[in-house]
Amino acid sequence: MKKLNILALLIFVAGLVAVFTFDTATTRQIQSRVMSLLSPFIHSSAAMEKAAEAAVAPQVNPAELKRENDEQRVQLERLRIIQQKYNQIIEENAKLRQLIEFKQSAPFKMTAAKVIRRSSSTWWNSLIIDKGSLDGIGTDSPVITSVGLVGKTSTLAPHMAKVILLTDEMCRVSAKIEGTLEQGILGGERAALEVRPELHLRFLHRNSNINAGAGVYSSGEGGVFPPDLLLGRVKRFENREISGEAVIEPAVDFSTLDYVFVIEMQVAEPTPEPAAPPSGPKP
């Protein structure tokens, strides 16, 4: 009897193997019916496995999770501030390095100064630097950057000076246009606070052949500004009633001035006449 049971079990197993291994229409129908019968058991076992995993997994405390998120946000903001300060230091060092290189290569004797004050009401007219009369600064001394002319000094204090900007109508420079024989007087204009003023090069010849983009430089006449300082570039040329006039785009960006140089102009002293040799006693 036991042998018959074993034989029946083997036949049943062989039948199951045949049903699930052979790919025929009949076996596929049998497989589908078997899967339909076993489907509820399979779904229930999967649900039991998920429930068991959820019971084993550690529970998350919402308050603890919020605290950790807040700490991470604070840390991230701190890192952003550090990165910003680092970028500012790198930019400041690059500016200072450029200033040192410019001062060493410039043909003038100059004093470096920092812009310490600007007023919105006089933004395009003047600024204050941290060098004055006790630092060797004189009145009407040219003020420049590595790009070009900024203006000239005006009122002095022991360690401060007011600088009249090139864009102010009171700062006038004798100027020339590259590639031509044209010379004139360059000056600024009164403009609205939110509008960047233009420079005007006046007293040029009418119908002059002046190209847009031509460089405009100081001519050196008048003795205040040395020659060949870049002032700007020609935007357009206009004929007036008596003379011609060129509208000039300033070379310096006056809205972003941090450091400047004050040129020490050498005053030529008259050369003393040689003294006549003393006359000795006649023999």
C-alpha cells in the first residue's frame, strides 16, 4: 500500500512538471487555471511579508526628522555664507594684484587711494577718497585707474580729498582723437541721477571725418593732465552751428569705482642761471 502511495505521488509530480514545462495550448490553459486558483494565496502571502517588514522596520519620529532637517538647512546656509566670503576675498585679492601691477608699470609717480564715500545726489559728479594733503595729494591732481582718467582732486583735508569726476561739467580736459589731427575740449554734463551722462568733445572742425569707436586721449595741453590718458571712445559726431562736436563714451565705469590712483604732477622749477666766475685780481 505504501508503495502504491509513493507511485501515485510520483505520477502526480510528473504531471505537474509536464503541465508547467511543456508549451502547448492545453498546458497553457491548465497553467492559467492553476494560477487563478493560487492567486488569492499568493496575494495574501505578499501582504503578510510587507506587514512583517513594516513591523521590523524602525519607526521615524517626525519631530526628530524635522530637527535634523533644520540642522542641515542651517549648515547649508553657513556653507553658502563661507563660500560667498571666500569669493569676495578672491575678487578683492585679484583687484589689489591688478592695482599693484599697474602702479609698478605706470610711468607716473602715483598714490593709491580707496573710495570711501559717494552720495546719490552727486553720484556722477564727485566722490571722496581716503588720501589728503598729509599724504602728498595736491589740488587739481589727475585721478586715474588702469582703464583711464577718472577726474581730478578738488577740496583737500589732511587724509581725505574730493575728486571731481570726468562726467561732471566742471571737469574739462584738452583732448585729441586718435588717427586724426582733431583736438578739442572734453567735458561732462548735468544729467538725471539714474542716467549715465555722456562726454562731449567740443570745438572740433565741422564735417570732420571721425569714425565711431576711435579712441580719445588727453593731449597734455594746459598742464593739469599728462598726455595720452584714455578718456573714452567716439559714439557719434555732430555738426553744430559754428564747430563740430563728438559724443564720447567714457572709458571708466564710474558706477563701480573702488580704488583709484592720484598722479603726482611734477612742477617744473626754473633753472637758475650759472653764476659768473669771480674775477681775480689783475696782475
